[in-house]
Amino acid sequence: MRWMILGVAALALAGCVPRSDRPVAIEGDSVTYATGPCFGACPVYSVTLRPDGSGVFTGKRFTRVEGERPFRTTPAAYQAFLARLQPYRPESGVRRYERGSAGCEQPVTDMPSVDISWTRMIGDSQQLYYYFGCNLEKNRAMADALGNAPEAIPELEALIGERP
């Protein structure tokens, strides 16, 4: 009986040993902020940030750095970035501000967009897509907050470069 109890205990503890073929989980949310193109030289890039300050920048068009580049910021800068986005984060699912949606019946054309995804390790996520041509007067506060959110991460200036 004693050997059986020890065997069960060994099997239970075996599940606690990390395996090298499993990805290492990072606690908390990660946020991906991706810009879309416009008619002109708007920077097109994506940034994924994690609570520990680690991030990955991917420059696609009209950025100072092209391609994927890991970087590190402070957890305080990550929190400041989140604070700028938080008022517009959907409680669940996806919220889209684009041509044809409420408040975007007659958008200005050729404007950039931003696609933001909040992903939690427990599996739920939210997404916000905002086209900057959607009713600029009605959505001015949201457009300013979303468009200027990257300024909370000082390290991004060297990667993005000048913004029009």
C-alpha cells in the first residue's frame, strides 16, 4: 500500500516539472497595437507589449526600423500605455469603428486605422478596430487617445520615427 501511495504522489508531482516543449507563460495581459496604412506615408507597424515591459516591434512601412525587433520598456510605461487605451477597451468580444458602423456612416477616406487586441493568459480577449476617418468630431477624444497611445512608450520613437 505504501508503494502505491508513493507511486501516486510521484505521478502527481511529475506534472509540476516544466517540460521544454511547452511555451513559457507570462502572467497577465499582453496588448498588440497594429496600425493600418493610409493614402500617404503613415507608419505601418505592430507592437506587442507584456506587463514585464518586454515587447516586440514589427515595422512594415514608413518606419525607421523595418522587420521584427525585440525591445524592453518599464512596467510603468506599459501601465501608462494601457491607461490610455482602457476607456475604449470592449468588455468582451470585438468592437469595430469602420465604414458602415454606427458613427461611421460617411467616413473621410484614405485615413489610417488601428487594431488593438488585449489577450489574457486565461484565454479571454478583446479587440478594438478604429478607422481614423470615422466621424472625427464625435470621436475626437477616442481618436486622440488611440493615436497618441504609443507616446507612452518612449522606446517606440526610435523604432517608429517621425509621424505625420
